[in-house]
Amino acid sequence: MSDKYKDYKPETLEYNEEIDGGIDEYKTRDKHLDVKENLLEKIRNAKARAKGNQTTFRQNIRTENNS
């Protein structure tokens, strides 16, 4: 260890729900992720509708060599 940190003594921090965020913080995050997932699905569907009758998801091309 370098001499720069030889006198360093880390202080112990106590958990404070108001500062650190409580269980509601995780609920908010999950809610935002659900909204994001729903919006991405809407975008995928809109792109598929805009393409019309074209193939939306391409499958592997079959060849004679595949068994």
C-alpha cells in the first residue's frame, strides 16, 4: 500500500432509509422497467405493421445440405 493511504481509517456509515432509499425505490425501478418493456413491444408491433406483408422475422434459409 502506498504512503498516501497509510493513515486512512474508513468511517462506518449507518443505513438511513430516508437517504439511501427504502423498498419503494425498487418498486419504482421495476415499474419503470415494465413501462420500458411495454413501449418496446409497441414499437416492435408498429414496425411489423409498417412493413405490411413482408416477413418480420427471418428464418434460416433451408439448403440441400441441411439434414
